[in-house]
Amino acid sequence: MVNLIGTFECKVDVKGRLMIPVAVKRQLGNLINESFILKRSVFHPCLELHPYVEWKLTMNKVNGLNRFIKKNNDFIRMYTAGVRIVDLDNNGRILIPKDLLKRYFSKNNLVLTTAINMIELWDKESYEKVINSSETNFAKLSEQVMGNQNNNVS
């Protein structure tokens, strides 16, 4: 399992290429030479970049769903809609497809932030709004998610 750490401000060039920061490449190790999966986030207005090995683990769970249940089929369709395989070029960049660039990024200023086993790609302004939102009480959320007595995450 991959455990990535870090948040980085990045720029996308005129062709839609994003340079992956050196610190992230180091953490990925040999995985940097494999494909990645680029997809829309389920919960936020950002893109997710999954190392292929992590994506396969997720797909194993999804593939275990009973497809004779309509909500499972609907979930699979929605979850995998627009999924793309991307590779780093020789300069360590990924190409973000133009339709995704246009939809998710108002300018070429991005925040690349790690989320344990994947990377989130945010428009800088959107990221700042979510992180600094007064709607989320992070202390309360932390207690609810991580504060149970048995240290079991559920």
C-alpha cells in the first residue's frame, strides 16, 4: 500500500501538462514508472490520481458487487465515468485532458495534495475554500472519525 505525504502548489503548462513534484516521485518509488488512473472525485470538485496498483485494489472491491442489483450497476457506471489511464512522460509530467482542465481548473494554478494512497488535483481557489471552510468543524470531525475507544476505524 502507498502512503503519500505532502501538499504542493503547481502550474499546468499551455498544453495541459502537470509536473509531478520531485518529493511525490520519490515517495512513489518504482510506481512512478507505471500507469496512473485519473478520475473525478466522488465528494469534491477535484480530480484524483491513483497509482495503478492502488486502483486495482479498489476495482477488486467494486468488481465484487452484485451486478444484478440496480444500485450497484448505477454506482459502477457513475464511479468509473470518465476514468482515464495516464502515464508520466520522460520529463515527469502527466497530461490532463482538455475537457477535465476546463471543467475543474479555472486557471493554471493547481494544488496537488496527497490523500494517503492517491493524489488529489485541485484548483487552488477551490482547495483553499474547502480547507478553510467554517462549515466543517475539524476537531469534532476528528473526534467522530478517529476518537473511538477501541482505536478501530469504522
